[in-house]
Amino acid sequence: MDGDNKTFSSDFTLIGLFTQSEASGFLFSIICAIFFMAMIANGVMIFLIHIDTHLRTPMYFLLSHLSFIDMMYISTIVPKMLVDYLVGKRNISFIACTAQYFLYMGFVGAEFFLLGLMAYDRYVAICNPLRYPVLMSHRICWMILASSWFGGGLDSFLLTPITMSLPFCSSHNINHFFCEAPTMLRLACGDKAAYEMVMYICCVMMLLIPFSVVIASYARILITVHQMKSAEGKKKAFATCSSHIMVVTLFYGAALYTYMLPQSYHTPIKDKVFSAFYTILTPLLNPLIYSLRNTDVTGAFKRVLARCQ
């Protein structure tokens, strides 16, 4: 391919989600509502965990940081998409696209690792309850957070320079609503084998390793629960794990499709749907799942309301 058909830095055009003029206004309203509801719900979750003494436990400490990550990564994508729709603009500069890619990979990578390590918290709580204060001490909680942020940062620092240094073809139309890795790869020209190998290794590290921790933790939990003689104990164990299982299933399921499935199985429509699910919808579902299915959180909310009256 001629040099005129390649470039290392230029503006891109985001095709976006609002491609059908008849339904674009309705879709804009829904996404706008989801964004503000997600910010409010996660903000309330963080507030409750930090203000209510009943929620000052390792599980809720980690959950407050999960809510913070949700707020951060939805903010790297949705505000620009909404503003672009309002002003009728679809362009994104090379620098802005690089920054969005870097932040998104960091935040999402951190969430992958944090969700995996939160399964370890549930394993300790159910399988080793007497040692829980030692195995999930404040120091261990901070180590879990540091590991999650380190894993997310490593993904960003590895993938961003490789992706954004690839020569992009003459068409700079990104058939997506943000600068996501698989979509950017399809725009690139030349030999992409090295990038694909690095991306595969990062995805294994970012998805399969934490997912393996989840599987191993819940396998041990199921064995322990099965051995319990108390029906009430079994019910309580399943209740304390169900919220985390639902969040992991929703988040990892969509991400596994996006990053682990061969490109031959991808289509632009499917990519947008799955990406919208785990980048826009999941940040709203996470606090709702943890609050609606958790008597501790609903109790804390009622206590706060009682103080305000």
C-alpha cells in the first residue's frame, strides 16, 4: 500500500451509536439517563460505605473502589458521545483518541482484576470465617487495590503505544462510539502480528487470570456450602455471593466476546452492542445489584434517610 494511504497521526471520525436519525433522539435520551443514573447510584454507594459504620468491612471497602472505577471509565466514553451528538460533531483527534484508549484500558483492566480478587474476599469469608480479619486485613485490602490498579496500568502502558503507533489506513472512520482496541486494530495497515500477540497475552492476563481466580474461589465456596448442615447457613452463603456472581457474569461475559473471540466472529453491530453493555449499562447495574440484593446497603440507606428527617 502506498505511503499516501497511511498515516501515523490524524483525526478520526467516530460513527457512533446515533446512526439512525429516526431513533437517535430517543437513544440519546436513554444513554443520557443511564449515564446520570450510573454516576448518582455509584456516588451514593461510595457515600453510604464511607458514612455508615456497619459497612466498614473489607467487602464494602473494595465495593466502594469498584464504584469509583465504574464512574471513571463511563466518564471517559459517554460524555464525549453525548456532547458530539448535541453539537453535531463526530471527529476525535489522534491525541484525544489515544488518551481515551489509555484511560479506558486502565480503568477497565483495573475492574477486571478487582472483580477477580473480590471473589477471594468471598472465599475467605465463607471458607475461613475465623481467619477473615487476618486474611482480609486493611493492609491486604490495599494490596488488592494496588494489584488491580497495577494490572490495569500495565495493560494501558503496554497496549496504547503499540496500538496508536500502528500505521492507519486512509479511511479514518471508526465504526464504533469510542476508540476501542479491536476496532482500532481493524483500521490499521501493515503487519499486525506482533500487536495481535501482545494483545492476546494482555487479554489472557486481564481476563482469564482473574476469571480463573473467580472460578477457583467459587469452586471452593460451593464445596464448603455443600458440606454445611444448616439450611440457614447455606442460604446466607448464597445470598452473600449472588450479587458478585451476577456482576462478574455480566461484565466478563461481554468482555470475553470483545477481546477473546476471533475477529471473524465480530461485526460492527455486535461490537457496539456488547461494548455498550459493559461500558455503559454495567456501571449502572453494579450498584443496583449490590444495593437491591443486599440488606446491609438498603439498611444503611434507610439509616441515612432517618438522620436527614
